[in-house]
Amino acid sequence: MKKVKKLWQNRIFRNYFLLIISFLILEILFHLINQIPIFYISTIRVIIGLNIIALFLGYLFSYLPKIVNNILNIILVLIASIYGLAELGFYNFLGVYASIGTNTQLGAVNSYLNEFISSFKWYFYLMIIPFFLILIYYIFIEKKITLDLPKRKLSKIVVLKKIIPLIIIIILSLLYYSTLKIPFMQDKIQSPTNYELFKKPTNASLIIRNFGYISYGLLDIKEYVFPGKSVRVIEFNQESLNSEINSDTLNALIDNEKWLGIINEETNIELNTLNNYFISNQITTTNSYTGFFEDKNVIFIMVESGNDIMLNEKYYPNINKLVKNGLNFTNNYSPRNICSTGNNEMSTMISLYSINNNCTANVYQDNEYFESIFNLFNNANYETNSFHDYYDWYYNRNIIHKNMGSQAFYDAIKLGLDFNYKYNSYNTWGNDEELMEAYLEVMDKNGYDKPFMSYITTVSSHQPYKIASEFGDMYMDLFPADYSKDLKSYMSKLKVVDNAIGILLDGLETRGILDDTVIVLFADHYPYAIDTDKLNAELDYDASVDNNADKVPFIIYNSEIEKKKFTNYTSYVDILPTIANLFGLKYDSRLYLGSDALSNEAESLVIFIDGSWKNEKAFYNASTNEIHYYTKDTYSDKEILEINTKVRLKLEMSSLAIKNNYFSYLNKKLNNNTTSD
């Protein structure tokens, strides 16, 4: 007992012990709650990392007055507890972990803070246990234990005790670094490596699994303040490029000779990494659907918080008119990210993935994309425009859409929609029925001399669903009494969207242009404010497993075509190249990370923002490093690694392209290049 008391006399040890026990409990709770394996090889790294953090801070705090030391320990554990609780909440609510890079959106989202907190499971609050334990210790126990401890005298032994922790920290740090490199500490099917994750910590799910959520928080701050450099350099064999690049059957608009000239002259490593990646990206060929809708009008409709519940013909007859005369992609996904509406809207326009730790659409709103869906139609002499029945509170669409190539963007203010946007409460949103009426009025004023391309983003079906609202209460009685109130509120709001589709269809038919118009219907994300267990009451599949919650409709409608179903796996990045081919637009398929979903060359694959993926054969969960098979046919570890590497490359190159405003650069280089076509 004397030895224990003597050891406890050392404030460094006391701090370290209290912190390491608190951190270990927090990490175990976090892993258990989020169903992340606890006993795996990376646990060694997580424990070493927590020891370094606890010992370093314990050493640092020991030089402060005792009361300050104690308060800092309490505050530190409180911060770690609240941070863990918040990350659990974000993952449960959005399907992704939060990042400091999203701080610019805090003002915009504080209006639905109550709904966010109300989505917490009761057991999330177990994360507060370590805070109460350390509080109890300092209030009731610490005085009794340390009361009879003799005061320390400055001596060589005391000085030595101050040096020993530093030596231990250095040893642990070297050991920690070695875990990033030692082969047996690496996951053989994971891409990137742990060293690459540590250097460039942009994949939160992988970092939390390999380093722990506390280390993720610190690495996230490090990345925000001191961004790591991209560690991947891509090279390719120029001789392997298709020599028949200008063949009429290939969707490859950019001449290789021009592009190679840019590559040979470019000295910026990141830009040439992008040049090499995109020039060697897959080239698709024309197919039986090429030009199928040539010269027709097209209206894109992105439904706010839409999911497959919309496909119930009983409740939503107008949407199901689109299904009856449409190409229906039944395995389409809109994977969530930190700003799903704005980022996924952006992804449909440029066929790139957003950056997973920020509101990409806003952060890089000044980027220009000559290959965007708007510009493809602009080049085909279409009139292009875009519409939304809200205003620039969440996303700066007046800037974003202009830089995407939209010739005119109309928000709620420009459309003169009847809701008081200055004093708009969170439970009141724009009316999509009024949006469609206003849209038709604008189009009438513009005239129909040229074919048109319109992009419409709805808003009526936006959360909240747990509190009373005009649209949420409007049709609630139509739905089964045993459905949860928030599910019925959501379905009521979808009814407003369906009415709006009806207004649009009737308006187009009255004007005699329905047959000459194609409607592309999809959704930004599923209604993540509602528990998947509640959604399951209406869905014919389990939304709680294998990221099924992210499954949303994708329908291409025209009144003159026959219904056809496609079961290949698609997502928002596939919409642009699919439509470009259907309309016979001139485009270079290498510039997109999605592919024409109607092509035999298209890969049936959905990529989620954390590196998870899904196809007909399996779902790979990057957070847990587990794979769930749907067939008897399985992948080898080598095949899984190959897919993971390809997925990683797509996500990394997309992020790098956006950060470097690559397509603006490429467009300028191509136009300045004097090499003949």
C-alpha cells in the first residue's frame, strides 16, 4: 500500500492514470456503440496512441497549480466525452463522421439542432460516464487519498522522475510510428496504408477504425491547420493510349496529342497527377441508346430527402406516371456526406465525388467546370436554367450554378414565391407546387424557340418530421395509423412533391411539349432524420443494413417510351454521362468518375464517401472492414484490395481535382494549346 501511495504522490502518474483510464473507457464505448471491432490488430496502435496523449498531457499539466491541473483534467475528459457523443450522433444522423472542415455550416444548421439531438439513441449518453467518474474522484476521493502524502522535496530523484516520462513518450512515439509501417500491423485489403492515412487523414471511417476516435479528432485538427500533401503520384504509359482517339464510336472529345503536350510541359506534380489519371481513365463507346433523346427538352428534378417510398403508386400517382413511361434504375444510391444536398447536387452536375470532410459545393463555389451538365447542353445550343424554392442560406447557388454554366438561376426571391424568407422558421419551407407553377411561368416568358435544359431542386419534403408543420400535417391522415408520426409527416410532405410533379406534367401537356420533354427524377439523400426502423414499415427492403438507407429513385421519363427496369448499381455520379449519351451530346467520358449506366461497359458499382462500396455481389464496409456477400461467388483478398484501391483513387482524384480547380485549368490549357486537332 505504501508503494501505491508513493506512486500516487507523483502528479504526472496521477494525471496519466486518470486520463488513460478515461480515454480507454471512451474508446471502448465508442467502438461498441458504433459496432466497430474492439479486438483487432489496430487496437495495439489505438492503445499506444492513447498512452502517448495521456502521458504527454499529464506531464504538461503537472507543472501547473494543483487546482488548475485538476480542472484541466476534468475539462479534457468532458471534451473527449462530448466529442465522442457528437460523432456518434453525426454518424447515426448523417452516416458520416463530422470534421472541423465543416465549421462554415454551423450557422446554417443550428436551426435543426433539436432534431439532431433528438435522434440520439439513449445509449449514446453512456459516453458521459468517464466524465462523471473523474468528477466523483476529484470531489470525493482525491482529498482522502492525497491528504497524508508527504510533500515532495526537490532532489535528483524527483528530477529523474520528471525526465523518465519524456523518455517513455519518445519510446512510445517511435513504437507508434513503427505500427504505421510494420507489415503485420497493416490490413491486407485496405487501401490506403495506415501511414498514408496518418499523413493525409481525410477518410474518417478508416482513421477511427485504425487510430480511434480521439486520435481522429487530433488528426482532423492537424489536417485543417497543416494540410498534408497528397502522397500518390500517378504515371502512365503514353504508348498505351488509344491511337484511334477520334473514332466516332468513342466518347473521347479531347485530342490525345493536345493533352500529352500539356502533360509534357506541366511541372506541377498535383496537376500532372490529375492529367495522368484522367487521360488514362476509361473511355466509353457509343451504344444503342446514344442520341435516343436527341434535341428533346430535359428537366432534372432533385427531390429533397426523397427515397423509394415515393414509388408507392397508391400515395404518389404522379411520380409513378414517370415510372410507367420511364427507364427505372432500381439499385440507385445517393450516398450521404457531410452536406448531402449541396454536395450531391454538385456531384450530379459534374460527375465527381465531393470532398468528405467539408461542404465542397460552398467551399469551392468559385470553381468552373467546362464539362458540367449545363455546359454540355450549352454547347448543344440549349437554353439552360436552374430553380430552387428557397434562398441562399445553406448553399450559395447563385454563385455555384452560374459557375457550373447555368444561364440563369431562380431562387425563391427571384420567383416571388409566397413565404417570408427573412423570418422563415425551420418548420416552414417553400411550396413545391408553387415552385412548379412559377417554373412554367418563367419558361413561358422565355419562350420555347430553343430546346431547354432545366435543373429543379425541390424543398417541401425537408425535415423536420418530428414536430408540427404545414406540409407535414397536411396529408397525415392518408397513411396507416400504426405508422410513426414522423414517418407520416415525411410521407405527407412527399405528397406535396407528388402534387408538384402533377402540376408540371399537366403544364407540359397543356403547352403541347410533354412528348418532346424528358424528365430525370432522383433524390439528394434519404430522410436521415427518421430512424431506418421506421422507414422499414413502408419499404420492401431493410434500410438498416448494408447502407440500404441511401437507396433512392433514379427515373428517366418520356411520355413516348415504354417502361424498362435496370438492376445495375448506380449513383449520382452516373447521371451526367448517362444523360449525355442519351441526348447525343459531345463529351469526353474520361473527365467523369461515373459512367453511362446504359452502356455495357459501365461498371455496376456504388461508392460511398468513406470508401465502402456495393455491387450485385457484395457490400464492403470500410468502417468495420467487413464484407457481406449476396451470392455464393466471393472475392479473394487480392480482388478486394484491387477494388478498394480503385475506389480510393476515384475519391482521392476527385478531391484533388476540386481543390486544384483542375477543370478550369485544363480548359484554359486546351484552348491555349496551339497543337492542331
